Amino acid sequence: MQQCLREGIPFPDRIANAPELITGLELYYLAFFELSDSRQIGMSLGPIPWKVIHDYCKAYDLNDEQTEEMHHHIREMDSAYLEHHRRKK
């Protein structure tokens, strides 16, 4: 972005049309990226394990409602990620 501004060129499409997160969803977005490297990799890419999400919630001292929300959001993002990865093959 800085280079585009400096050089007066338009932003790449993926930046110009990037989705905006609703305030408060950053918690789940950042957790997804932190947890993504814990997925099992074998013959194919596997989902982020439930226990890894649960341990993450405990480490950040999330309450029961926040933990439930974290599991929901991580599962939804992970499903979309895995589906995207499968379609790329």
C-alpha cells in the first residue's frame, strides 16, 4: 500500500476490494492464522484440531461464551479455507 501511495499507482485488486472486518471479529481472524499451522498435514490438508482451539481459548482465558464463539468462527473459517484449498488442486 505504501509503495502504491508513494508511486501514485492504484492498489492491487485484492487490496482495493478486500473485505472489512466488523469490529470485534479481529479476535477470531487473528486466532485462525495463529492456529492454522497446527493442522495435520498428511495425504491432504486437515482441519484445525478441536483441542488446539480449546487450548488457545484457555491460554487467553476466554469465558464459556467466548470459547463457544471461537470454536464456531474458527470452524467456519477453516471449512472455507479447506474448501478453497481443495478447489485449487
